[in-house]
Amino acid sequence: MRGLIKIHKEGTPIRPVVNFKNVPSYNPAKMLTDILKTHLPMPNVYNVQNSSQPMNDISQIPFTPELKLASLDISNMCTNIPTKDLIDVIDTICNKHNLEDTIIREVISITNLDTLMMYSSSTMKS
């Protein structure tokens, strides 16, 4: 695990960064992401592509004295969607797009219910 120091916050708290590439569910989750991105493209209109994109976007806005900019901070970056609800949403999307969802349901179950990780040579289930 690594940490990123939030220098813009009072007391410079540390944001933990965990590498999940070595967990058993990483490859199935990556496969699921590829399947969903291929069949169900979702626009990235609310996502930032890289650290310079916001500056490029802002520089395109004409400056006027009345212009006001706001910056919002995320208090919790971890989504917490119950697995059953996630499977129901994926089922609905798959049905809408005529996709077979049996494999997708299985991969979701594996990647969300059986998350294992290694710490200090011990295997732990989250």
C-alpha cells in the first residue's frame, strides 16, 4: 500500500492507495469492464481524462468579470453499491441491449463477493 499526501488539506492527511492487481478477482473484473465497455459504451462527459484536461477546458471559457468558478471535493471516492443491486442494474442494461448476461452475472458475483487480498504473507477476505 502507498499513500498520497493531500497537501491542499489541513493537517496534510494521507490518502491510501492500494494495488489490487494481485488479487484473484482483478482479471475477471478487467474482463467484465472490457465486455461492458464494448457492448455498452458510456460517455465520459463527467470524467476527467488526465490532470491537464480541466485546465484545457477552463482555458476555453471566455473570461468576463462576472465569471465565477467553483471546485467541488469528493468526500468518499469509494462507491458502495450492494452486489444484488449491481447485478439487477446490469441485468436491466443487458436486457435493454439484448446481451447474454449469464457470464456477466457470474463475473460480478466473483469480483464483488469473493475479494481476497494478500497482506504480510496472509490471505484475507474483504
